[in-house]
Amino acid sequence: MQDIVQSVRKVSVVISEMTSASTATTSSTAQVSQAIDDLDQMTQQNTALVEESTAAAERLRMQAYQLAQAVTAFIFVNRSNTINYFT
């Protein structure tokens, strides 16, 4: 009878250790899941920033082109075929 009681206690200890390990695993899994969610959110934010930067760069390119076109109105060639800038 003493052996059965001792075996039951050992099984109880093993089950308790398994429960602790399971709890730790659940906690770690939750942390990993949160880290993945954070990375996903940062990736989406970075994507939005890249899209905004691309749009801003395109607007800047168009403005530079328009400025270059506007400046050509102030450039003329004189009789000696040299470029003079109207200032």
C-alpha cells in the first residue's frame, strides 16, 4: 500500500511539473504571438511610409520638371550663340 501512495505522489509531482511547463509554454507562445503582431504592424506602417515617400518623390520630380520648363522662358541665345540668362 505504501508503494501505491508513493507512486501516486510521484505521478502528482510529474503532473504538477507538466502543468508548470505547459503554463510556461503558453506564456512563451503568447509573447511570440505578440512579437509577430508587432512586426506585422511595423511592416504595414513601413509600407505606408514607403508609399507616401514614393508619392512625394513623384510630386517633387514633377515640380522640378515644371520649374525647369519655367526657367527655359528666361534663357535666350544671343547673336554670338552663347547662352545668356535673364536676371
